[in-house]
Amino acid sequence: MTGITITQFIIEEQRQAKGATGEFTLLLNDIVTACKKISLAVNKGALLGTMGSLESENVQGEVQKQLDVITNDIFISSLEWSGHLAGMASEEMEEPYEIPARYPRGKYLILFDPLDGSSNVNVNISVGTIFSILRAPEGVTHPKVEDFMQPGTQQVCAGYALYGSSTMLVLTTGRGVNGFTLDREVGEFYLTHPNMTIPADTHEFAVNTSNQRHWEAPVQRYVEECLKGKEGPRGRDFNMRWVASMVAEVHRILIRGGLFMYPLDSNLKEKGGKLRIMYEANPMSMIVEQAGGASSTGRERILDIQPSSLHQRVPVILGSRNEVERLVAYHKA
Ligand code: AHG
Ligand code: MN
Ligand code: MN
Ligand code: MN
């Protein structure tokens, strides 16, 4: 295999960034290692005997899969020792993870969803890992929850690994979005999808329609119009997809466009939405915006939200710009 490895790509990108110390490059290298290990754990599947559910519930009120816990542990053990992080927080842990005192502290914070789409793992459908990197506030070496409470615009990097028919890593540091594919024989990710962009228009939407009766009026209107197809006000037919792995849906949108939503509905009112802002909505919104798409709750830009709790949930509408803007306009109407 020839081409640019992810390490080379990141080093060259960092060379262009003023004041880069190399610390960030090293942190990303450890994330890459974690994703390779998780890819292996997911790929071995039933051979490892780890496809089942546990008795435990996580802080989200979800029954944990064995692999939710295993992948969370892999992410922590790959990163905690490095000295690049001041703190770590995960979907699977109620409180931020306290880095053991024997390790040095660094200037970054990482938030992650170690296994996204985990309800799909034992049916052999694509799952992923999502991460978001923030800077720890100046001088903070032992961050508290409030130190993580930064709006998505403050992210210095966001990315995901997709464990699909091939394993890919998709990344942004605020200079566009690039996709890398894992060559298992070499053990390296190679740049295969430079400068990924989302077309402004689309004929495809993704939503879990089993919640339809709970949706708000603007979402009802949008989907109804799509479903009317050529004969309806949109004057064209629409296609629909729902993988139930956000990573897979966002990846599809980066490849061929589309609109993805997990909107607010009457069942989710108390929770504020389904998807978690810190390790799902924010990193995916940064990636989507960097690829020329848009991301909103329907009422405001997701990246502008000032979060108030670690596991806060938000409605998510993201993807092809013109469709997101249309649905936002329906919310305003
Ligand atoms: P996770 O597996 O990390 O808990 O995330 C699941 C999320 C997201 O990936 C997906 O879009 C959505 O939940 C699926 O929800 P439904 O099961 O309600 O369709
Ligand atoms: Mn979960
Ligand atoms: Mn998830
Ligand atoms: Mn998860």
C-alpha cells in the first residue's frame, strides 16, 4: 500500500498550524491505536464470546452491552497514560474519569462514545466510536464537570471511527474533513477520502419513524412532504434510511448527502432529546459543518449551545444544508 498515512497527514497538517507543539499529534496517534483495538474487538465478534448484554445499566438508563464496557476500557487504557490529557468523559461513565495519579497530566480534554450503535453489535451491523477534543481551561490539571462544559465551537478536533465493511477514521481539526481507511495487513490508516464534502441538496432522509406519533408539527410536515414524493409539494421522490448507528448515518451523508434527524418528540421532552450533546451531537456537528453541511436542533445551531451537564441530550437535525435549512424554517413558521 502506498499513500499518506494518518500519522503523516496529521503531522503535515500540524506543521502548518502556528504554535503546534506536537502534543496534539501524539494524542491523535493514541486515539488511532484505540480505534484499531476496538475495530479488532468488534470484528472478532462472537469468537471472543463478548456479544451479549450485561445486567448493568449505564447513566443513560440503557442496558450495557459487554462491548460497551470493553470498548470504554480500551479507550481509557490507550489514552490515560499518555500525559496529553487533563480529563476524559464518556457516555458509559457517570462522572469524568479521574486519570490515575501515577500519570502526568496534559492540556486536552477528551469526550467519547466508545461504541455508537451498540444495539446493532450482535446483529453484525456497522457500529462506531465518536470523540471530541477540547482544551482544558488555562491552568486546570484536575478538571471538574464544569471544565468540560464548553460549546461545540470550542472543539479543537472531532472524529469518528466506523467499523463497517471496512474500518475508517474520519477526522476534522477545523480544516475540512478527511477520511482514512484501515489497511489491516500494514496496520495503518491511509488517506482514502480527502476533503469530504456534503452536497447541499439531497433526496434522502433518515429518521426513526416508529416515533412519528410523538413528533412536533414541523417534523411531521417535513416528512409528510417527502413521503408525498413527485405528486407532493417537493415535486420529487425521496428515499429513506435508518441504520440506528449515528456513525453509519453521518458517514453515509458525508459520502452521498442526506438529512439525518433524531428530533425532539413528546416522549423525549423531559430528556431534551435522544442524542447526547457532548459525545454525539457536538463532534458530529463539527464534522458536518466542516464538510459544508449544517446542524441544528431545529431552533438553534448545535455548536452554539452552552452545555450545562455532561450527559445532556439535544434534538439533532443534520446533513445537506438546504434540507436542514428548510426544516429549521418549518420550526420558525
Ligand atoms: P449508543 O449506541 O451510543 O447508545 O447510540 C445510539 C444512538 C445513535 O447511534 C442512533 O442514531 C440512535 O441512538 C438509535 O436510536 P433508536 O434505537 O431509537 O433508533
Ligand atoms: Mn448507549
Ligand atoms: Mn452513540
Ligand atoms: Mn455508545
